[in-house]
Amino acid sequence: MPYITYRGKNASLMLHGIRFAAKVPVLVESESVVKHFREREDFEVQQEKVIPLEELSVVQLKDKAKLAGIPGFADMKKPELLKALKGEGGGTQSEGADGKNADSNDPPTA
């Protein structure tokens, strides 16, 4: 599934029911929607993209923290969320089968 990144001048843009913040890749599952964005100059379409945690918004980080079962995530600021998701805060972590944080590399989806 492709990732679409808005490269325009606005802070964000909403198209096809998807909110695109500037320079933040979003996973789009609909091929017909992806085809539309391929034709636009202000969007970049990539088949695969690993998004570093530092590039995610606070809302996206809180979503990941919730999925990871991190206690107190709702009151955390971005630096605290990054530490907790990376396992640097000494808090409890959900681990995947490979021993890594279960959700640390999952991209945002639309």
C-alpha cells in the first residue's frame, strides 16, 4: 500500500476524506484515491516508507502509545512519548515476537 505525502505550501489539506499535514506521509489503501494523487504535483506517492517516530505528530505518537499499552500516555508531551515508545523511560512496553516494540515502526493510516 502506498504512502502519500503532501508537499504543498499549506499547513494541511483535506482531500477524499483524508487529512494531509505538510510533509507527513499517510498510508492510503484505496487504489482509486492513490491514482488521483499520482496526477497531482503537490503530492508524492511512494510504495514503502519507514517513518521515524520523531516525524510523527503528538496525536500519532499517543495512538501508538495507547496501542503499546503505555500507562499515562494521554498526559505525556512529545519528548516523553518518544522515550516511552523507544523503551528509554523504564515504563512497561508491549513487545512483538521479535523482541522489539510492537508498534514502533507502524505508519499512520487513513
